[in-house]
Amino acid sequence: MSYEVHVEELAKKVSKRFGLLKHISPYLRQHQREIFYTGVIKPTLMYGSMVWDSCNIECHQRLLKLQKRAARIDADERTPSIELLNKSNWLPLSKQSLIKRTSITFKRVNSNHFIPEYLRSMLVRNSDIHTRNTRFNNMNMVCPKYIRETEGGRTFTVRTIKDWITLDVSLRKQKSITSFKRSFYNQILTEQKSAMCLETA
């Protein structure tokens, strides 16, 4: 599945909302424009992103341009888009989707959270299939076998488990889903801002 049709329709829908934001932006303060983006535009962009974020690079870039467009309203055209994202403490859509997918895995690992049964069957812990008492037995997941990236390697299960096992142990050991999301968000944002500083140094 390429999701090109979905991204096309999503782009049209979001563009209309950007048009409205552009018309009203002269009457809004910066934090009010950010509230509009967070409450009206971002939910539309992120709806179902855990499924369609396996789309091709061209689709990702098209949606990222829309997000940058929101950050650039009333800003100097010469200002780098990443600087505008950092100023508003925004993450690219792909990173936000990453947080959403790994948050589901966090809930799966911690049995005190409810997740649908179909997700439990897709995200299997090591401890669910063997009884060896290893250090991260309950924290690590079983990654399904696949032929290559283009044949099974881009499925939700494979991508999510791969992303989960690459996280710092300190993140995976967070005590609550709220602290996990906040810590992961701050970590990505810090890395994003640090990379920007290195580029401008």
C-alpha cells in the first residue's frame, strides 16, 4: 500500500485549514496561532498516522511541507524551517508518529494498561513465548520474520518493535505512559535543537 491517495486527500483537507489560519493570523498572537494549529490542524495531520506513516518519502515530504507552512506563517521567508519548528517546540510528523507507536508498545509491556486484543497478538513480549528469566525478558518484544524491507519490513508490527528496542532503557523503564511520552518528546526535541546548533556553529 502506497497511501498516496490518502495523503493527497489529507493534504487538500489540511490546506483549507491553513488558508483559514492565514486569513485570521493578522488578528492572532503567536501563542493563539499555535493553539489553532494544535487544536485544528495537527489532529487532522496525525489522524491514523500510525498506519500511513509507512508511506514513501515523497508523501512524507509533502506532509512535512504543510507542517513547515504552519510554522512559517508571518515569519521571515529566509528563516530556516527547522529553526521555526524549534521555536515552537514542534517535532516533525514522523517523530510524533514514532512517539505514538512506541507509546502503544509501552502500554503492551506494562500489563496495567488496557490495549485491544489484536494489538496484544501483534506485539508479543519475549516473556509470552518462553520462561527464561533474563534481565529484559518482560520489556523486549519478538520481531516477526520478514524477507526484506519492501516485503514485510515496513509493517506496523515490525517498525514499531524495531523502534521500541532501540530506545534507551531509561525511557522504556518509565513508570507511567505520561512520563514516557514527555521524556521521549523532550529527548527528540533536545536532539533536534542540538543538531540545529551544530549546523549553525
